[in-house]
Amino acid sequence: MPGGRPRPGKSFAKKHPVILAKNVMRKELEQIQRIEMLLNGQLSGQDKADFEKEIAADPELQADVKAQQLVMSGLQRLLLHTGIKKAAKRFKWTKWLYRGGAGFVGMTIIIFSILFFSNQPAYNGKSHPEYNESGQKNWVYADSAIASQQFFVNGSKDTVIETKGGIVLAIPAGCFLDQNGDSVNGKIEFAVKEALDAATIIKSGLSTTSNSKLLETGGMFFIDARHNGESLKINGKNSIYAQIPADSIRAGMQLFHGQRIANGTINWVGPKPIEHDLVPVDINTLNFYPPIYLPRLAEWGYDITDKRFTDSLYYSFAAFFQARGAMSLLSRVARDSSIGSPETIKWFEQCALNPAKIQAVWNDKFQNTILATQAFEERLHLIHTLYNCTNLFDLYVNNLSKPLYQIDSMAVKYGGEKFSEFAARHDGRVNISSAQLRLLSAYYRIKSRAFTEAAAKTEREYWEKQADLDRKADSRRLKHGTDSAGRAEDNYEKEFDLNLKDAFKQLGYSPTNFGGVAKATYNVQVTVTGWCNVDRYVHESVRNKTTLNFKDQQTGKTAIIKYQPVSFSIADLNSYSRVDVYLLPDKLNSFIRIAEKNQTYKENLNDLFKYNLCCIGYKGGHGFLYVQRDVKPQEYPAFGLAPATDEQIANAINNVAQQKQAEALSNENEYQKLEMLENKRISLIVAKTGLTANVGDIVFPCGPTVMSNGYWTTDSALIRPDEAKQLKIERKVGLK
């Protein structure tokens, strides 16, 4: 090729054997790199499939893969030697030696040795490297006596490790630095030795003294991180978080650093107080209610898994923490002008924790704060039961940047010695920026006030609406009562008129004019009784629905008007929320509503009338109907009601009733439907009031109890603030 480079043919190989050897070596190293990538899971897709196919067809390549697996798993040099033999065979070392490549063989062995030792763990079982984590050669007996646990982590990724003894180590990305202070990425060997029990501590010769002073240990552990054999440092601003298991948390525990000494033991120096950094959880999984709130609701049969219900019920009590609402409430309990004094209102607010304050923080805004921890949940359950609950709660919310134990110490003056016990545990903090703190603080103040006002407004509007519905229901009932009385009187007069005319006819008297007052009258005195007494007996018969049997003394004739009993029963009567049974007499303009007694509907039928029956029921908001024409005096077998729409019920009424009867019965049915809804509303109010009374005992655990009318009182009178102080109210968690 003119002007080009000569191709490396045989003549070139004779002149330059080392160059070709290097080319072959490079190919072999590339093959080793491919094997390592395969074993490390770095090959994927078609590249992986092609290489695996190539391995399957080449026994020598299979041997190389196996040898590389042994190298990467850190086995002894002897195992590696077998792999090197197979590689030597493949390279045909004797051929290269014959051609003068002895120097190259040395280079190859060195390269393989470097590859091997770079993959060898610095710690192997109980052994340790030549230099310790500080770059010195001094080791102690415990370094060899305690087996190491080796882990390999990626320096650029967050990693969580759990040791055999249960130590959990959270290693953040960028945690490790080399000797120059630069972050180390890639594969890092991480070794752990642990001595968490007395037997291990004694057997390994570990001391429990600090400058000859005896210590009480909660466990000991050793960690070391290395990259390519070089010991790494931990970034102080991005350090490891460790959780050491313990049967119990003892106050005053400190973290010591181990200093190796010449006699083969360790002196513990540099004590630092242990601040148990808090691990936040999802705040929505915590329970911020009063401690017995959910258990009591469950006892009363409510679904406590329905958080919308449990939240709504609890947050509704925020209405009583608005000053105007509290004054109005307390004034209605006791007719005393001093009830609404600022001192009483202040006491009222300190007696219970305003649910609006809980609502303001129990959301995603406060994720990753001390409030989103199980440690705070434990404190909050206690706070709910104490008289100074508001001061205590605000103390924790307003100091989110402080370690929890510091806030516990501040809480002692409000909550007593229990908070001293909390402080002694030295629970720490959840790191949070100052800017975020300011935003959360403002959010808490605004939202708690807004939630309180919203709850008060909702509660006020609810009761105003109920009062308006009460007025409408009272007006509707008054009109219905007047109409019912008029209807009953009209029915009576018409039935009396018909019965009296029929009685006169049976007695042989001429019909009497009942049509109204005559234009002129004769005025006479009546001195003897006669047939006019008939009306009195007819009156009693109609009023009592009993048979008339009257014999006239002058004519000797008898008038009989029969009333005969009829009864009805309804299958599954108790399954209906309401059932109304009506008789429709053919000679009256209105209906007769039959009352239920002992699951039976009874009435006496007038022989002069023909009757139809209309029965209307309701269940779950749906209508049901039964119609019986030409009702006879008898005991009817139980009948069932069929489902019916409002339109079907209206059509049935029109078919079995006269026009005026149909209008009256339709109006009656509409009224009864409204009354059914009204009764349901009243039942809900009663249930709400009763539930409010019961839950009030939980929301206000350190103060007054709740009467059945829903207002807070003691058994006899309202507790005054001075009385509350004298009583020194202390309530235990879980007790009423």
C-alpha cells in the first residue's frame, strides 16, 4: 500500500516479537475484562447473550471464567495458581520462552498478581491487613480474635447494612474520602467486627475501662473501609448512621473511641453524649388522636378504619375552642356571668388540646420533622391527658430545630417528671433547614387558627340549620294536627249523620232535615222525652265504634247499626322504617288511619259503608305498597308489601279512593314521608349529641365530664379554674 504503514506480517513478527506479545496480552486482558463484566452483571442484552454462547462453545474459556470467579471471591493463592496454569497453557508459555519472551512472562505474572491482590479483601475471617485504619501497624488481640464481616458497597450509592448481631448501618453516598480528602466512588470493601455480648467482649480481651475508670458498656464494634487496599476516612459532614440493638435504653450512655495500647487491649477515650437521631416515618401512619379515642369508638361499634369519619368527628370539637363558642357553651351550662371570663376560657383551652392544632400538623407539610416520629407520638399521647396540654404541644411544634431531649427538659415545668424520663433518653432531632422551620411555624399558626374558625363556623351553621328545620317541622306538625283534627271531626259528623238517618228510618220516623238552620222557628218548651233521644245513642255508637241497638218505647221498633271488627298484620313489619295503614270508606270524603298495636292493625267497620284498604311502607328510602279492595269484617292473614315507586303509590291511591279521599291521602302520605325524614334527622342529632357527649370525655380528659345534652359540666357544677388547681387533676393514659 503506497504511502501507508506496512502490515505486521511474519517478517515483522521476527523483528518485533515483543510488540506482538503485547498485542496478544492486551487481547487476553480484554478477555479477562469481559469475564469480570459478565460476573459483575455489567453485560446485558445481546452482548451478554453472545458472550455466554461463546463460553458454552469454548472449554478453555469456561475454565477462565471459573478461575476468574475464584479470583473475585477472594480465595487462597493456591486456587488462583490453578487458574494461572490454565491461562499459561492457553498462552503456550513455552513457545514464548523459546522465542525469547521470558521478560514478558514476568510481566504477565505481575499483572495477574496485581489483579488478584486488588480483588483480595483486606480482611479475611479473623485476619487483618498489615496496616490498620490509621495507617499504622499496631493491632491488638481483639482485631484477630473477632471474625470480621465483609461487605462491598458502591461509594456513589446510599447503602444500608445489617450485621449478624443486628447492628444497622446507613451509609450515605459520598460518605468515604481518600487520603487527599476526595470522595471515593466505585467498589469499597467495608469490614465490621462486633462485640455486643459479655462473652465475646471477655474472650476477645476487650476492656471496659476509660483511663482506668470502669465503664458500663452497651456494646462495641469496629468498622473499616478500603478501596484498592487503601484505608478510607469518613466524611464528618456526611457520616454513617448506626443503630446498635439494646434490651433497653439507659440514660447517660456515651460514645467512646477505641485507642489501641501496647499491652494488646483498648483504652476508650473521647466520650461524646449519644444523641439518638430520630428516624422519621410517614406522619400519616402515626396516631395523633387522644390515646383512648380509637379503642372507645371501636367499643361503641364504629368503623375505626374509616379515617375520614374518625378525623371528621375529632376535628369537629375544634368548634368549642373559639372564644365566642366556648363562652356561649359554658354560659348555657351554668347561668353565671363569670363563666365567660377570660380566666375560665383560658382554663377551658388548657384542659384539652384543640383538635385544630392536631389537624394543622398531621399532614405532609410536617413530614421529616420530629413530629413525624414514633418518639413524638409517644409524648403526644401523654400530652393529651395533661392539664397544660396546649402549652406542651406548642412547645414541641415551635422548637422543631431542637433535639427532642432538649424540648423534653423544657416540658418538665408543664408536664412533670415523666418528661424528665423522656429527656434522659437523649432522643435527638431530625435535621431540617431554618427556612423550612420558619415556613412550618407560620403554617402551623395560620392553619390552627383557620381550622378552629372553620370548625366553629361549621358547627354554628349546622345548629342554625337544625333550628330552622325544627321551626319548619313544628309548623308542619301544627298544620297537620289541625287538618287531622278537622278531618276526624268531619268524618265523625258525616258518619253520625248517616247512622242517625238510618236509625230514624228503621224506627219508622220521617227523615229529618239536617241541612242547616231554618229561616223561621217556633219556640216551645219541651216537658217530656221522646224519640229525639235517638241522637244521643247514635252519638255514643259512632264515637266508640260499637254496634247501635236502640228500641223506641213509642213505636216498639228497633234500630240496629252494626260495627264489626277487622284486623290486619304485615309480614316482616319490623324490617320497615315506617308503615301506615289506611281504610277508605265509600261514603266519606276522607280516610281513616289505623294505629298499630302489638304488631296488629285493628278497626271496627260500619255495616253501612264499603271499605278499601291501602297500606304504604318505607324501608331504606324505598317505598312499598299493598292494596285490598272490599274489606270485610274478619281477621286477615299476614300480607307482604311489594316495592313501589312514588308514581305507583300515587296511582294506587287514585284507583282505590274517591277524588277528595285521594287528595287527602296523597297529602297525608307526603306528610308522613317528610315526618319520616324528620325523625331520621332527629335520630341523627340525638346520636350526634350522645356521641359528642361520649367523645367529649375523651377530648377533655383532665377536665369536666359531659352530660347527655352535650354540654360540659361536672356531676354537679362547672369546675372553676381555682378548683381545678386544688384538685390537681392528673389523668393516667388509657383511663377515663
